[in-house]
Amino acid sequence: MSTHQSRAACFILLVACCMAAFAPAARAADPISLESLLREMIDRKAIAQLPEPWYTCSQASSYDRKSTSASDAETWFANGDANQYIRQETNGDRTEWVMMDADGPGAVVRLWSANPKGTLRIYLDGSATPALEAPMDQLLGGTWSVGGLTIGEPLSATRSRGWNLYLPIPYAKHCKITSDSNGFYYQVNYRTYEPGTEVESFSTEKLTQAAQRLDAVQRALAAAATKTGGPTLHAQGTLQATAGLEVTLAPGPAAVETITCRIKADDYDDALRQLIIKANFDDEPTVWAPVGDFFGTGIGVNTFHDWYRTVESDGAAVLTSRWIMPYQKKGSISLEYLGDAEIEAQLTVSTTWWIWDNRSMHFHAAWRQQDPIATRPMQDWNYIDLSGKGVYVGDSLAIANPVIEWWGEGDEKIYVDGESFPSHFGTGTEDYYGYAWCCPDPFAGPFHAQPRCDGPGNYGHTSVSRVRLLDAIPFRTALKFDMEVWHWKECNVGYAATTFFYARPGVSHNRPPQPDEAARGALHPPPLPPPFTIAGAIECEDMKVSGHSPDLAFGPQAMQGFGRETWSNDAHLWVRATSVGDYIEVEIPCASPVPARVTLHATKSWDYGIVQFSIDGEKAGEPVDFFSGAQGVCKASGPIDLGMHRPVGGKLTLRAEVVGGNPQRVDENAYFGLDCVVLEAAK
């Protein structure tokens, strides 16, 4: 049922011997620098070795400071995860809010925000002058330039409303990060090296000098390709009911460089969950996961690529892994099928040289699924507990959500080497995965991806992934990863988490194989009921926009995630105004020439402004304050009477103009949302 071809082991042994003979001397004494970190970022083999010099990875974030102990469930799941800072400082006539303050030697390796504000300043080594000073939205949004050099995609990019920066910023002694505005969400991941490690601190001069290296890294990250020059091994066959394929690797030392699975099936949702990929290196089982989860697509074939994986479709599902997988003596890669329907599978493995030493690690992937999970009471759901020595390098999460409301308000909590309080405490599941505001838009980049989000709202299947390059997390004795199950609605959800890590031989964890769970196939949520509608509603998101202020952003926004039976047709026209005077004009169709009473239904939220309405140039009521009264609260406004008006030419032109903002708003935006209009003809 399967075929197996392999190259002679002598090829790998010969290459390994040659590489050992001509390998360069260890460069541990070289200083850590912007150049060295950029090289490390795209060196897939480096991540498979214990760090030298050793470092810890930590996170500074705006998590709710009321969360102090897991013994107090009410505060442990507190959700005021914005506007939280280490302290507030006065610098001349300027106020600055401190996001991170850490001793070095170290390096900032990731910055994220949902709503960056103000000028971000990074002070290094005790200097009163910032080494980097830039508008925060430009620096994290791919548009900041210095010396003719723009830090753009993919190191700096917005993805599904999340703002991300992966430019490494090393420092010798100390790092402080501030903004001269407040009211935003943030996460900062940073390394702290062992004392005595020589680090060359960042400067904008060094950044412009590294322009050529930076360009090469940007292009490599975007391409995410691997050139395979070593032996390639194949196995293929038609699988049904516990059948499998196996590739036995040539004797080591060597390393798997790429794995490609090509699958043909009638039902890919089930097939990619029921087909298991397994690896065994040096008599240790190291990988056990459904192929869909292992390759980051989750349920079904959702095309994307990140630094380590690619999912494509060309009449079949083609899934490629670029994780380097070293072994000292022997290894095997196999597929096992747990479904009943017949599928066709092909497994291709390429290998490369490797010199096994006391820093070399095996690659691991572990999978956990639980369905159902009750969303009340809130809980910390454990991805994995690890015991041993290694480096945590990423994870994928597949969610089956039976409702449209947001499932991922929960924070990550990562404990390293027995910490009593997590050194990584986040601000939301989507924030951990690099996007924001429960945005359902698919995206993919080298570091993170959301290849599937069914909708409407956040209903159905969602797949998200994060792979760690410079922000990998080393551990000497243990690592524990929890994610809060913090859903907006009381219901039952399904979670499947796949974790990826490298470890020295002998590591153990709490995630044994779950063949019964995988054999269930895709967990399909029940269908949603029809959308809620207000009687007689004319939907604003469907109206013709006849005018607006320059550069105004607007468009339909799905609102199911903020509450069912609240917004007519589960959507509104979202107007992202930013200042007083911004306006939009929409046409309300009205065939009858008879005067009609106009009743508007709109939205209130924590960053909404004060709006004056007019109809056909006539003031319609007093200004309406659309501030919701509390951070994180989004709700319907209820009916707003705009008075009696006579249609002209089969329509009424409604103008909404920002005239101010509530002083309690979270930020300076003046957004507003228009749900629908109801017309009641005069009698």
C-alpha cells in the first residue's frame, strides 16, 4: 500500500564530516548587535540549538493590574487591559507613559498595539535622549522612515487591525519605552541575556548602515522559501481505516529540512483532522498532531504561508513544513489515518546535514483538543506543561464557536522555570496572535496568521497561528502555557491547540496523543438563526454615500460579535471619523412624497464622538453623544427622533457631522455607527 525510497546514509555522513572539518570557530564572543539579530531571525538552524549566550524572554503589556492571583477568580480574569502602564513621568513640559523599563543586556524583539498613539520613544542605557523616536502608528504600521530607509512589510505591518513591529532593538545596559499619549493597548516582548553578554546598542545610524541586511531579511521573510539540496525520501498510497505511510530516515547525525504532505479527499475538513503526522527521533516520539493543525490551516484547506509553513491547493491539499528537525542517530516521519472515507496521501521528506552536539535539540509538536468547553465560569485552559530544557517556538489554535459573539477576550499566561506569576501576561487572544478588535479578516505574515474565520461575526471555525523567531522562549527546567477562556457569551466552544517546541532529549509534557478526539473529524457548530431586524428598517450600511469629508474611512461592520438581536441585520455603517468637522452624507430612499417622521437607530461605543444630524440641509434634533460610558462597552443607541421631513426626488439626504467628543472617551477618535432608519409617513 506504500512505497519507500531512500538515499544511502553515506551521503549524509560525508556531508556532515565535511561540514565538521570546515565549520567556523564558535562565535560566542561576538557581540549581540542589530546585524547579528537580523541574521539570527532568518537562520532556521539556529532555533534548533540551545541559545548561546543564554537569554530569557519576557513580556511587558497593558494587562489589567487587578489580576494578581489565580486564587481570586474575579480579579484574575479582569479585563481592563488598556491604559495600564508602569508609571507616568514628566519630561520637561511633556508627560510620558512608561510601557517597559528593564535592565540589560537585552533586546526588544516584538512590539504590538491595537490602537497606537502618540510619539513612541525608546531610551537606551540610561540616556536622556531617545535612541529611537517615531510616531507610534508609523513605527508599528509599516510607514516610518529614517535616513531614506522605510521599515515596512513584513517587519512592520498592520494585520487585521493589529499593529506589529518585529525590528530587533538591542541594548547593552537598559531599555525604557514610553509614549507621550495614553489610552492604548500594548505588548512588548524582549530578551534579557546573561550578565556579561556584550551587546552593541541600537541607534538609527546603525539601522541605516544595516539597510542592505535589512532588505535581505525582509525579502527572505516574505518569500519563506527553503532550498533543499540533501536527499529526498517519498512514501505514497491510498489510505482508509488506520492505514499509514512511513519514511525511515538515513542514519544520522542529520536533520529533516522540509516535510510535504499532498492530500486528496472528498471532505478536507474531516480528512486533515483525521490524518495524523508523527515523528520519532532517537527512539523518542516527538510529534503527534493532525496534519491540518500541524501545518497551521486548522479545519479545511486554508491557503497561507508563514516562515515555517505553507498551505496551498492545486486540486489537492499541499502542506509544507520548514521546521528543522535534527536527530543524532535515527528518525522516521509517518502518517496515520483514523477516518473511514478513502483518501490519497503522499509524504515527501528532505534532509540536510547536522552536527549533533550538547546544544542540539529535537523538534516537538503536541496537540490538545477539548470539546465542549463551558465558557462559564471563566478558566485558564492549558495548552501544555513542559518539563526539561528547551525553547518554545510557537502554536496554532483552532476554534469551533457556536455563536457570533467574540470568543477570544482571554489573555495568555506563560510561566517559565517555575514562576509563581507569569512573565508573559497578555491582553487578549487575538492580541497574542498579532491582530486586534476580534477582527474576522483573514491575514498571513511570516510571524502569524489567521487563515480561516467563517463568520458572520466570529461564528464557526477560526484558525490562528503564531511562530516565534527572535521572540522564542527558552526554558531551563519547565514551561507552562495557559490561555484564558474568556467568551462574551455563555455557551460551549471547542478548542484545539498545537504547540511547537525544541528540547534536549528527555523532555516530558502533559499532552499524550488523542486519537479518539482526532477521529471525530471537524467539529461543526450548529447553524445560526436568521439575523435580527428592526421592523421597517432601511439599513444604513446599504445606503448610497453621496458625500463625505476628505480621507474619511467608512464601510459596513458586522456587529454580531457585540450582541445578537441588537443591530438590525447584524451590521451598521461604521464611520471612522477622527476630528471635529468630519462628516458623511447618505441617501435614504423614499418613494412617497408624503412627509415622514425619521427615526434613526445608531451605535454607542467607548471611542465614539458627538454628532449633529441634518436632513436635506435642515438641522434634525440636537447633537447626540455616542460615547457608551465605559471602556469596552458597545451597545445600541435606541431610537433617535430626527423629526418630520418631506422627501425630495425620492430620497432624503441624511448628513452626520462630528461636533465634539465626550471628555471620558478612551482616545481622541470621533467614530460613530449608523444602524438603520425607520420612516413613518404622516397621516
